Amino acid sequence: MTQVRVGQATDVGRRRQKNDDTALVDDRLFAVADGMGGYSGGEIASFTAIEALRAAFRRAPTADGLERGVTEANQAVAERASTDPDLSQMGTTLSAVAIVENGNDEVVVVAHVGDSRVYLLRDGELTQLTDDHTVPEEMKRAGQLTEAEAAVDPRRHMLTRVLGPRYENGPDMQTLIPYRGDRLVLCSDGLYGELTDNDIASVLRKTLDPNDAAARLVELANQAGGGDNITVVVVDVVDDDDRAAHASARLADDPPAAASRHGLMTADERNAQLRELSREDDRVAPSSWSDDDSPPAELDRARRLTARVVLFILAVLVVVGGAVGATAWYARASYFVGLDQGHVAIFKGRPGGVLIFDPTVVQTTDLTQAAVPAARASDVERGHEVASLGAARAYVENLRKDSLVVSSTTSTVPSTTPTSVAP
Ligand code: MG
């Protein structure tokens, strides 16, 4: 049975009068809701949603039960809003993580509406699992804004989807396989509004106790300004039924098959590829130089030049050659992980190439572009640069682990029309 240790912390921040966030830490269900709307609407909305979700999931602790729980949470908020004109505009975000049975195994299911976030820290690398349902982030996903533009867009607090009277779509749902050492983090925007993902990852890597980690993150967000309520729930997977150990053992017992499963070449396959490459070299080798007895015209002309001119040309060639060599070294000295015909591939070179030096494919994996986690998609599309082939393979492995999303459905309808504005 998957075992977890959980920590949580919440704070009103330094500028707000009250805390509209509500956190939930139940046996197998964890959630953060960030309410909004009127004097008391925010806290009522987030609390109402969390309580309805908790009750629904207790009745049906499954993935479907979690999704229905979000729907029931929305109904509860909408009904409460309809009873009081002062609460008519209230709404709330809701991001929830549940551990549910899946056949003989267990999976983590994430349900999400709004701009609170769920992160996963796995093997030291932080990934944002959820999409922010805000105007600039929806526009970024639709290709209408760059990441840099979205980050500073003044509409970044305008939400496109929240629970409440104007709720239209169901939650974004995704499922992933938990491994021992995974650290799931749920938070309201008061955390990432003050701290970068690198700041957050740094704390999560260094602070082992989940309560200490949550408290430290809230403390740092306050130190950075505390402009909004801050809520953090940290869920550590401390036992995964030896799922990770079994996966490693399979790799050790059956290296060729395991290598294929992970999109890597076996030694035999690599040798066959090298043999094929050497045959291609043989076909290319017979050139005009070896087959043609007469010297090239350029060389013939060069012989007519005076010794001084030849020396001058040689000097120029040395300088130019050095520059070309240095450029070639720069262009070819690194690797990157990018896309090759719809598949994740490892390239030698720089993304987009440098002058005449185009990158070359070292290895194409079986990981498709569609399977790349959304949070890494733009990084991979641009080409994620690393210093070595080993680092590239490690990055691909991390992508692969993060893409162990056994099912993923979203009902996002990109919209540029805000339905609610965060306080
Ligand atoms: Mg907030």
C-alpha cells in the first residue's frame, strides 16, 4: 500500500486582512482551494468546496469519485452563492490529489480547476503538473503569447475557470504512478507569486520533513512580500509497495529488453547501426580526388601563385580554419533533447544549429511528443540543452517517468474571456 507523510502550512500573508485559502489533508485526499468574491465570499467558497469534496470522496474513494467530488463541490458553492446576494460573485479554485486503487495497484489522481498548482518533485527535478487557468496562460498555450510575455501580463490574476456560479467545464484530470521519494506539492498562487520554481525546488530538495518544507516555503513567500494568502501542502511518498525497486530489478535482470522498453538501444542494435554507418562511408569514399588523376583546377591555379601569396593564403587559412574549428567545436560540443518527427530525440549540437553546423540526431526514442508532460513541452520543443550524452539520457528518463501518466484527460477550452478576477 502506498504510504505518505504529509505536511502543511498556511498564512494570511502580509497584505491581506483574512485568509481565503482552505487546505485539506485527509487520509488519501489532499487539496488546496483559494476563494474569492466579496467581503466573506472567498473563505466561504473555499471552505464549502473543500467540505463537499471531502464528503464526496469518502463516499467514493476512486478516480471517478474525485472527479464527481469536484462537480459536487462546485454545486455546493453555486447553491451557497444563490442563497445570499452578498455571496453571488464568490468562487474558488480547487486543486486536489488523491491516492486511489487501480486494479491491484494504486495511482495518484490529480483534479484541478483554477490557478492553484500541483507540483511533482521527482529525482530532484520540479515539474508543474497542472495548467494555470488564467488569461495569459491560456493565451500562451494557444500560441498567442510567449512565456516571457505571459509572465508579466497584467491579466495574470484573471481566472478563466473557477468553481462557482459560472463554472462550465469539468476539472482537468490526470493520473500518475507514485514512486517512493516522490514529493507532491499543492499550493495557492500566494506561493508561486512570490517565489520562482527554482526557489521552491531548492527548499523541497533541502528540507526533508514535509511540515518543515511547507512552513519554510510559506516563510520565504512572506519574506518576499507576502502579497497574497499562502497555502502549501507537501505529500511525500514514503512507501510505494516496492514499485521503484521492482522497476530497477527488471532493468538489471533483463538489460536488452529493458533498454528497448525505455527507448534506448541495446548493444547489439548499436553495433548493427555502426556497421551500417561504416558501409555508407565506404559508398561515399570514392571521390573525384581518388578517381581523377588530373589535379583540381583550384590547385593548378594555386601552383602558379608566387610563394609569398601562397604563404599569405596559408596564414589566412590558418586563421579562418581556427575560427571555423572553434565554431565547429562550439556548435558540436553539447547535446540537447528535442523533437524528431514527433518523437523525443537526443541531438548532438545546438538547437537550430550554429552557422553551417546543423545538429545531428544521436538517438530517437519511442517517447512521442504527445507524451511529453505539458510543463516540459515548450522546453523540449525549443531543445533542452545539456552538457553530455549521459545528461541527455537522464533528462529523457525523467521525461519518461513524468509521462507515466496512464491516463490524462483535459477539458480545457482556451478562452481569453475572464469569468472571475482573483482578489
Ligand atoms: Mg490567492
